[in-house]
Amino acid sequence: MVNLSENKIVTENLSVHYGTVRALKDVNLAVRTKEILGVIGPANSGKTSFLKALNRLNDLNPDCRVSGSIRIDGKDMNREMDAEDVRKRVTMVFALPLPLPMSIFDNIAYGPRRHGMKKRKELARIVEKSLRAAFLWDEVKDRLSSSAMKLSGGQQQRLCIARTLAVDPEVILYDEPCSGLDPISTAKVEEAMFELKARYTQILVTNNVKQAARVGDRVAFFLTGELVEVDEAKKIFTAPRDQRTNDYITGRFG
Amino acid sequence: MNLSAKWKQRIAFSVLGLASIVVIVPVVVIFFILIEKGLPAINWQFLTAMPRMGMRAGGIFPAIAGTMYLVLGTIVVALPLGVLAAVYLVEYARQNWMTRMIEVAIVNLAGVPSVVYGLFGLGLFVIFLKFGSSILAGSLTLSIMVLPVIITASKEALSSVPQSFREASLALGVSKWQTIRCIVLPNALPGILTGTILGISRAAGETAPILFTVAAFYLPRLPKSLFDQCMALPYHLYVLSTQVPNVDPKIQYGTALVLVGLVFILNFLAIVVRAHIRGKKQW
């Protein structure tokens, strides 16, 4: 049995600046192993900056400066690790589905191949396993060699989750993964997230408060770059400690 | 919309349409004249034989072959250099005074008259580096001339690959270089090749840069090495038209037709290559 209170990622005084604008202020947050942490907050609350700091995608923006520390399994990811190693362990699913312009099979096999996997059989096994885990296998198993661009939006997003799983990460970040999807596709993505709980730590940034309530074990509320509070989902949605949290989840502002 | 606005729109459309039609008129006229006057000269012997009687008879094979060699040499030098420079500028270089200087240099390089490239090639390759008047010196000179075209086209092609593809790849822990090699370059390839071939086809028709660096006035044999001079179609055409008395105009127009045909084949190749790669690409 996994000890759920064990921390996977711990941030300490994490701040993110874009030029002179401070997008994230001194966030101290511990993400527990194999939980789903919902992250909610209005626009410009810093939730995406937080997410992108966790797999160092912020590095791509030359104006961006990250201070404070982020530790994964106790290791400082900005000082003790390469960006590639961080991103291999902490992968990201984006708001818009981003299939690469190649076949379904090649999309899933892309990560493993780049990381040195050459055996065809093993690749086929990884592809099937990943697609099954993302609840996409039955829909695409007969057309693995056709273009991933021809899939529907919901299928593309599950393809992206499968592609992420194929590199065998430890943490999966979701940046509003259902913002462009219809309710049925959303339900399928959420179902996949539940299944993945057995093996992965997941962080879900969402604009949909109800989704955070449905999926999250714990929920963190961000406002203007600050972490207002983080607690069990039940507590956040029934008895938040902070008035601002209450205002946001009841729709009084944001 | 009132009546006068309607009329204004009508007039504007007519002017715009007319301007577009005017563009194709010279192309059609040039082609018509070249085919009418040049086609009778073209036969198997004209394309494959050596010139005879001081270029007044025989074929133009050495000039065709020479131009081919120059085109090939230019591709070999300019394509890798241009694409690598573009990759560096688009993917790696930070925006600072250095990259701005490079970009300004590229734009200015594109504006330099071709005869200046010829003099530059003469000074650097022929004399200073002692390559002599040779295919090597000519190819290098042409390469420098087409580099701005190739770099600009490649940069545009690379920039047009959606940033999201890069992010999707990087987010999987794939390194930047692997991302460029496996995602960015394959998707930019059609644009790069189109730009390159268009640049090269321009080089194939240039006279001034090869004038001092490679072109032979009259050399009825094929070059034996990179350090040999060779004939080339544009220069041969110039010689036939102005330097040799009593040349049958048929031969002049025939030579011009071959040169234009060659350039068109290269351009057509660019279209075919692009269509082929687009067809394979599934988005």
C-alpha cells in the first residue's frame, strides 16, 4: 500500500517573473504521491505559470525567471537536474490537443524512440499499453498508421495523454485539458485520469470548478499569483477557510 | 452601400485585376518569342555536340554541362550552409545586437548587385585562395550570392512550424536538437527546398558572378576537375549575342530557350518536390 501522505513534489518560496511582472509569489506547496491535485483560480492567478515551472517549460521563455526551489523526490529540479530529465519524469498535457503531424502509432512511439527505444516489438507493446490506459485503444486499434490529425478533438486529447504515458513519467501535468472538449469527451478524459491514479501523480489545472471537485483529491486555489489555500477537495468545496476561496467557488467573482 | 462606393469598388477591382494580368504578359511574350525563334535550332545534336566553327555551328553541350556543374556545386555548398545558419538563427540564437547584425547583413547581402559578387569571387577565390578561374571558384561565388535567399526562405519555413509542435515534443523530455531534427526540420523541408531551388535557379541564369570566376569564352571540351574552367549557358549566350560576328540568330535564341527551359525545369522540380512532401505529410 502506498503511503498517500508521501510528498512527490515540494515547492519552496516558488516565484515566477515574466520580465518585471511577478506571476507567482512565494508558493509553498507539497504535492502528494499519486494524488490528483486540482488547481483552480481565475485568469492571471498564476496557475499555468505554476504548472509550467513544475516541468521547466518556463525555460523556453527567455523573459521568464524562476526563483525558489522545486524538489521532486527531494531533488532540486532547477539545480540538480537537466531540463530533459525533469520533463521526462514530469510530462504535460496541454489545453489544446497537440498531436504531432504523423501517424497515431508514431505519435505514441515518438517519446520512447527519442529516448533510445529501437525494438519494434517493445514499441508496439508500449503503444498498445499507453493507448489502453488512455481509453483510446478500442477506437483506434484498426488504424494505427493513419494520421493522428484526423482524430476528433477528444480522441486527440486522449492521444496526447497516451503519448505522455509512453515515456513512463512519474507526474502528469494537465493544463486545462478539457477546455476545448464536449462533455462526453471530457468524461472520458476524467475517466482516464481516475484509472491513472494507481500509478501516477497528477496535477490538473482547470477553469472548471466542478471538474476540480469531481476529479481532485485535494484542490489548491490560486489568486493573483498567490496560493490562497490547499486542502481536501471536500473541505474546499464545503467549508473553505478563506473567504476569497468561498467567493470564487460560489461564483461571486473571477 | 451607396452608388459611388459601389463604383469605387468596381474601379478598384478592375485596377487590381489589370495589374495582375500585366504581370503575366511579359512571361508569355518572352516564351512565345523564344519558342518561335529558338525551337527550330533545337535538336539532339544541338544539345549534345561540341560547338564548331567558332561557335557558329554545332551544339552547346559544354555550356549545358558547365551550368549543371555550377548548379550542383552551388547546391552542395549553399544548401547545408544556409539551412544550418537558418536553424541557428531561428532555434538557438537569442534576440540581441549580434543576431540583429546578422539579419541586417543577410538582407544587405541579398541587395548586393551580382557583378559585385563576381568581383568579390575574383578577389577572394580566384586570386587570394589561388583556385584560379575554376568551377570551384564559380560555385563558391554563386553560393554566396544565393545564401541570403536560402537563409531567408529556410528561416520562414522554420518559423512557420507551429511553436506548439516544439512544446509538445519538449514536454516529453525530448532534447532540443532531437526536436529540431525529428519535428521541426521535416515539417519545414518543403519550404526550405522550394526556397533553395528558386535561389539556385536564379544562380543558374546569372552571368556576372561567373564572368570572372569560371566562365570560359570558348572551350569545346568538358572540364576535367573542379579546378577547370568551363563554359556556362548565360555567358555563352552573351558571347553569342555580342562577341561573335555572323552567328545565326536561330542559335542565339535556341541557347536562350535552353537556358530558360533549364530554369523552368528547376522551378517545376521545386513544385513537384513540395507537392510530394505535402502529400506524404498528413496535416
